[in-house]
Amino acid sequence: MKTVWPIGALFISAAFLVGCGDTDSKQVLSPTPTEEKPITEPPIDKSPVTVAFMPDVHFHDVYGSFEGNAFAGLMNSKSGQSAMIRTMYAQLTSTRLFNENYFAFLAALDDAAQRGIKLVALPGDFSDDGQPIHMRGLKKILDEYSQRYGIQFFAAPGNHDPNVPFERPGGKSDFLGEEGKEQRIYSKGAAECTGYSDAWAIIDAGYELPTVCTEDIRELGYEGVTAALAEHGFMPKASYLYWETPYSTYSTTSYTFDTARQQADWQYRHYEICAEGTGGRYKQSDYTHCLQVPDASYLVEPISGVWLLAIDANVYIPKSSADDADPANPKNFNGSGNAGYNRMLTHKTHVIEWIKTVAQRAKEQNKQLITFSHFPMTEFYNGASDDIEALFGTGSFQMARRPAEDTVHALAKAGIEIHVGGHMHFNDTGIRKYDDGFLVNIQAPSMAAYVPAYKLLTLNNKSTIEVETVRLNQVPRFDELFEHYQMEHQHLAAQGSAKLWNADILASKDYHEFNNLYLSELTRLRFLPSEWPCEMREMLFSMSGRDMLILSQLDTAVTLAQLQANPSLSPLTTLAKCTAASPQVPVSVTPETITADWERAQAKAASLAQANNLKLDDFAAWSGFDLATDFYRLANAGDLALDDITPERIGQYSVLADALANTQATVHFSDKKVLDDNSVSQVFQNRFGALFAILRKLGTSLPPSDHFMINLEQREVINLSDKKGFAE
């Protein structure tokens, strides 16, 4: 019995070609058509069932070995094994860790096992580009925990597993090599790995270290990724009570394991996708570049009464340059990272139709349906998305990944009530109530990012679900690789490299502190330079909270041009790097004017602080950079960030948010640069007024995202946490 297609066979078999242009084909695109009646089952255990959700593990086997020993790695004195890791700089400039998450994943699985949890869902990005070396390591760990603790794993693919539907060359330039140097490792056909016939090669291409070429670092497509985890959801098992895909032709009443196993063959689990939309029977006459792509969605009943719906929400839209004559060419497809459910509706219509039938059948058969996938089903910034785009620009802060409200409504209308997603590496809860639907989207955080955690859903009964967030503050062995980073830091320092990072992270006492320092460096090295407007970035690096409270009360006609002409008089940055010259000639300004305006604002700020039982100097305890880091804490972690920001600072942020709430300040721009005829108070109050309004939305604990109860009958979410956010 074949369970994984042979290389290339998917595109040449007669069975595969059925439906490519046949709009009447049921084999390829039709959701389960059978009308079903509720079936009689033996009495089921009424005790609560708990399911753990661990998205975005981004598993990187730090002790994996390349076939042929192409790269020996770095001998680790603590483990006695050879480490194959990425540089610390690579981690501190990425939205995910590559190395320490290996230990975090083991800690999470140990924690789940200790709690007696038997069901663990992996909602995508369980790998970090689906390389063979890492898939082998991941399979080994899942198999081990399954055998030792009886845990059943259920994987759904993410945009990193696979990156595109079909295998392609891969590799990275920033593995850590000897003496702290960067080690380039690629597969055949990528970068400089060309011109050799052996399985692996070492090529001196003029870099610090010779390049390692190995097929163990290529990026697998659906074939390789799903083959590795066939026993963890992607294929039926005899122990499952039920299992189906959007392409199954049987029903719960006619289900047999043998039939499920036969129809699980990948020659049946594919669909036609065109550049403009879903193909097959949905294809319109003007659609172009219509290609066949696998789909790994499935429904499973692992224990009686519980249905887990794993949606493959990857949408790989063919490029306008796609070669229709070479359908398995990975270059034919765009990545799925920004497609999400907006494109699911237009390009995987048949899967949405199947989801509707699943939701309906779950109600008819009294099954508790829990849906999970890699992508979010609702907005994920606590209602602040529009404000963020208005301040930082259209598409900023990963807004391309935001589901449109019409999309959210369509998903709720399809019958999805509970969905657990990943992708964003955020901790968030989105709630939507409609006349024809109710949807709670639970964004589960990544243990490879801030804040490292996973979700527990306890199904108390058919109408109530308790959601808990398990934070991974203590991770055994989290510092095991620090000796190698020390070498990297020494090498960068000796070179005077711009990649030099803050070595304080190597003094972290636990994984909690390590992740806080990781986020701080990520903010400094990546987020601020790439996401923040110049004038805001310059102000952040030059101000304390005390300066901000004074500026919130500043009323002055002094312009940026005047300050730039008289820099010695300025109590803060003149923003010279960030302004465009106004056609008006700057007028002179007296020192007395600047001093008098600032002193009046300072007195007003002191009074405002006193009215809130504070002192003006209390605000001097934190800097603009601290504010920016806290902004990302709240954006990424929701309620969980309140453990890492003191109540005193939250209170001071609230005072500033109130002080700037009614500002009428406007700013004049020229080609996205601030004009220097704006006054100092205009610029601060306009830009930071918007920032603190966003911060207030991000900093509320409602809707809850840490610990809460969902009541499906009452269509409400009840906060069970004692965390307090802004003005609560």
C-alpha cells in the first residue's frame, strides 16, 4: 500500500490528471457529499478532555548530523555532542529563535506529559523550512513521546513546512562555524553549491569558511514533510475512530480503516489552483496558470465525541511567470506566508465548502469540533490594526496577514466556533459575534519567540471550554549552547563588526530572562530600524519618560527649523536627520522663548504627575527604548506581557495616554518626511499621541488571552485571570 507518492508520480499518473480541466470531477474537488444520519455509539467518557496546542515550534535539530558528516558541527562541552546551530546574530535579527527553541520544545512536551495530556496539536511551522536533517530529528522526538507517554500528535502544515508545494534547494549563510565565524551551508543548486556530482561537497567560495554543500539542508515539499509525520495526523491510523479529508467519498456510517487508508493516498489529495482562483469545477473561463497542488487538510476523531479539524491553510498561488508545462517546478508558486484565509476563500473554495459540511455533521452527530490551522482567523492586534497602519504605514507590522472582516464573517458563517492558530507568534484572542455565526480565534504563542508558551484547551462539556496559557519560564539546558555564542561574540568584537550584539544575554538566569533580552535586541537591531518612522525613532533614543510627559504639555511655536539652527538651545533632539526643509526661511528664536516654553510645560507636567499620585521624576526611570520594547511585548504577548511590565510603569503609560488622548496636533510632511516648519510640540503630540492610543488598546486585558472560559451556548468569553492592564 503506497502512502506517499513517488517523486514526480503525482504529476504523471492518470488518477492525478482527473479533474485538471474536468469541472464535473468529484474525485478531486468535491467535499464529502453523503447525507448522514446521526450514528449510535457506545456511551463515552464524560470526563474533561484536554488538548495542547503548540504552533510555530520551528524545530531545528541542534544536535542533528548531516549524512556523510559533511559538517561536523561544534563540540559542546556540556552535552558531549556536536552542535549544529545558527549564529546568535541570526537569532537576534529574526522573529524566531533557531536554537534554544529545541530545548523549549522538549520542556513543553515534558510539561504536557507530566500533566497527563494525551492529545497535542501542532498548528504549523513545526519545522523551519522542512529540511531533512530537522524533519528526522522532529520525527524522532514525536515518536519517542508517543511511545513513552501515549501522546497522540496532530500536525497541520504551515508556510515553513513546506515553503512551496514542491522540493527546492535551500540553505543558510549564518550557521555558526569554528572560531565563531559564519558557516555557509546550502544544498545542490543553491548559492555556490553547483558543479559537483557527489552527495555532498566542500567548496571554497572566498568566504571566512568553505561552504558546506549537502542535500540534508534542501527544503522538502509536501511529499517529504508529510512522509516524515505520516503517523502524526497526516495519515489515518487504526486507533482513530474516524479520519477523512476533503477528498474522501465515505461517511462516518460507512467508515473503515482500510477505506480511509486507501483514499489517504496522495494521488487523491490534491486540487487545481489558478492564478485567479480555485480551479476544477470552480474554474472560470478566463483563469490562467492552473496547476495541481497537494492539500493536507484532514478531520480526525482520536477519542469518542471529539473531532479535531486540521486545516491546511497554505495557499500557493501560481505566479504570472509559471511554467504550465513543468507543474512541479517550485519556482511556479508564490509563498503562502501572506495569503492566509483571505486567499482560502478565493483559491481553496472547495476546502471551505468541506469545512461547512464538517461543522454541520459535528452538530448532527453531537461531536465537539475544535479547529486548528497555521493562520489566524481574526485580527490579532486587539482592535488596534487600523491605528497601527495609520501611524506606521499600510502593510506595516505584518498587516498583510490580517484577515479581512468579510473573511472572518465567512469563516464564522461556515460553522467554525473555536479555532487555534499560529503564524504570528502572538498570544491573542479574537471574538466575533454575528447573527449567523460565533467565532473565537485563539492565537497560540510560539515557544521560539517572545513570549514562549503553549495553550491548553480543556473541553469540560459540549458548551464550555477552558483555555489556559502555559508559559515556559524555566527551560532545562536553555544555556547549553552559550559557550559557542561566546566565541561568536569575541570574533565579532575583534572584527569591529556591525553585527556585534549585547553579550548581556549570555548572563541570562533562565529562559524567561533570555527571551526578554532576545526581544530587546530584536527591537534594537531589527524592529526600530525597519518599522518606525525616522522622527519617532530619533525621539525614542533621545528621551526618557520624564521628557515625554513634559512634551505632552508643551505649547510652543518654536519650529524644528529653529531648533536645528540653534542646537545648543534645544532640550531634546532636533530631528535633523528626519526633516525636509520648508520653503519658508526659518526665523530666529531667542533662548528665553525656548526656556520659558519648556519651563511652563515642566510645571504643568509636574502638576499632572502629582494629580495621579506620582512625581515627575518617577517617569525618568524608563527610556524611549524601554517604551518601544514594551510596545512589542504587548503586541506579541497580550496579557502575558503584563508579567514583564511593572504596574507602576503601566500606570505611567496610562497617564501619558490620557494626557495625549485629545491632542489636535497635526504634522506637515513632504515625501514622507516631516517638514521643519512643524513645531516641536506638534510632532511629538501627533506621533506619540497615536502611539499611546495604540498602546492602550494593546495593554488592556480584554478580551482575555491568558486564562479564560468560552461558553458556546451563551456566546461569551469569561476572564479567569487576575491580570490588570491599562486603567483596569
